[in-house]
Amino acid sequence: MRLYGRPATGRTVTWSFLAYFYTLFPQTFRLAITGQSTRSGPSRPPQDPASVAARFLREYEESYGTAHPDFYAGGYSAALNRAKSELKFLVVYLHSDEHDATEKFCKETLADSELLSYLRTNDFLIWGGNVKETEGFQVATTLQTVRYPFIGVIALSQPTLGSSATKMVLVDRIEGPSTAEQIIQRLTQQITRQSAVMDRLRAERRERDSAREIRQQQDDAYQQSLRADREKARQQRQAREAAEKLQREQERIEAEKQAALGRRERHLKYLYENLPDEPAVGESGCARLSFKLWNGERVIRRFRESEPVEHVYVFIETIEFRENGSKAELQLEAEEHVGYKHEYDFVLISPFPRTKITEREKLIKDEPALWPSASLVVELKDEDPEDEE
């Protein structure tokens, strides 16, 4: 057999056969030789990352058991952000059910106790995703996976010249079948290579956190001082307002008291001016009453029998308005206050037998303690708590 006019050697025949096989079965040939999937996209529509992560874990444990790395229970972006914020290595495992090596890799390599202990001891953050899911497929595309099983190691990069920003980059990729020992070795190499960068980043993080904590403490102290000042000002304002309110209330009470006193005095002046004159000596039908006042003074006055007992009380109450009384010269306008009920602070007592004269609406002639004459004692109510009208 000749190809292009040259004798067909054994090597030429072999490559010609492989090329012919690849032409007939491109998908099978590529999968067998490279382990690379020819799937053009995910088989499931996009879903909530947390739900996808939960389904991945559930299906993984149903197929390969519960001995596996502690997969992050969230989406890839969330895992990436968490690894960046916590300055951790992110280990990405991309799972494909189509490859023969997947089952052994999951049941043996990823279930290896030494590997699991290593991952936990070094505090790796591990995210797993199935390429048949939308997110897993997108991650595979981003990381440009070629063979499965695939493990990618992502870490914070050193800032580039002229920039202080750091970003997460793929620092190592383990593709195809591998043992737990090989994975541990590769991860150890990356820890060693990235240690200087990670240590520097951690030191910078601690410095920033310390500075932020100091600023926060200063701000807290300032806010606390500000709150204390505001509270002090509030208390002072409340105290001032309370004092002003108390003063206004006292002024109101005093004003009402003075108004009440003024109203009382004007009403008493009205009662005084409207009290009938004392009957002339010798006028018949009159009662002669003798009073012993609260100050020991004695007063005598006659009243007509047809006058009410109220007039006797008015006489005693307005005695200070009479000539030589303490209010005789007081310039006060008499005024009758409609609806005003005057309260007497004294009571008339007939001493033998002791009788309180309280029925002021009765006529004098109808009050045995007054008619036709009587000697009475004027007792202040404060001096006799039992006195009641």
C-alpha cells in the first residue's frame, strides 16, 4: 500500500488508522485519548446556587458515600469571595459523570483519610460543582478545563505594579486521575510558593484591621462622649423645662389663689354692704346676741326675728369691714358672684348646753339657741376638727 507515492511503512499505517478512526468517531476518540468532555453546555437550567450545592452534595453522597471533603454549601462566587476575605486557598473540584476515572477518584482519592485530614488541618475552602449544572459548566469554561477529574487551586495574587488591589487567580491545576498523595504534594507546593504573599497579605490585613479597630474605638469613644453630652444636655433641658413648668404651675396656683381671695373679699364686701342695719334699741321682735370672738373680744348685736341665721354668720364674717376693723379702710369694690358659695371657717356655739348652730337658712325666731337672746362662742373650725356644717 502506497500513500503519496511512498512505500507504506508500519508507522504510516498506524497513524492512518488512528486518523481514520478519529474521523468516524470524533467524540469517542477525544474522550478516550484526552479525557476531555465534548458537551457543549449544561443539561439543567440555572437554579439558586445554594440549592445546586445541596443537590450536588446529596447526589455525590448517594453515589460515592459520605467520606469526602467539606464542600462549601453555596455558589462559586460566594466561595471565591469568602476565600478572598478570609485569606484562604480555594480548592475547586469539577465533577463530570461521563468519565470512567470519576468513580474511582471520588471513592478512593477524595475519600482518602490522609487527604481529608490535610485539607482540614490547612483550612482549605473547598467548592465542588458538576459540569452538567449551569454554574459548574461556567466555572469549567472560566478555568479552561481540559481533562477530568479536575482540581483547581485558587489563591490571592500579589498586587501588580502600580496597583494595590489583589485578586483571586488560578495558581495550580490538577487534571485527570491522581492519587491523594499527589494532590497533597501539589497543595503543599502551592502553600510553600504562596506563603510569602499570603503572610504579607495577612500582615497587611492585620494592620488594616488593627487600624480600623483603633478608628472604631476612637469613633465609639467619640460617639459615647457625644451621647453623654447629649444626654447631659437633655437632662439639663428636662430639668430646666420641669423647673419652668413648676414655676408656671406655682404662678398659676398663686394667681388662682389671689383671684379666689380677691373674689372672696369682694363678695364679703357685698355681703357686708347688703346686711340689714342693726335694729334700734327698743324695737320689738328682736333677738339680743352676745358673741365671744376667737380673739377673746366680746361683741353684742340685735337681729330682727324675721332675719335668717345666715345674717348672724354674715355679721361675724364681715366684722373686720366695720368701723375700726382691719379691712375698714380697704379700697375694695363690692361684687356679688353668682354661683359663688361662701364657706365659713368658723361655727357658732351655744355653750349651755353646747349646741352647734349650723342651720343658717332657719329664721332667728325659729332657732331656740338664738331666740330671744343668747351668748355665743365663735370657734374657728381649725380649732375644732369635729365641726361640720
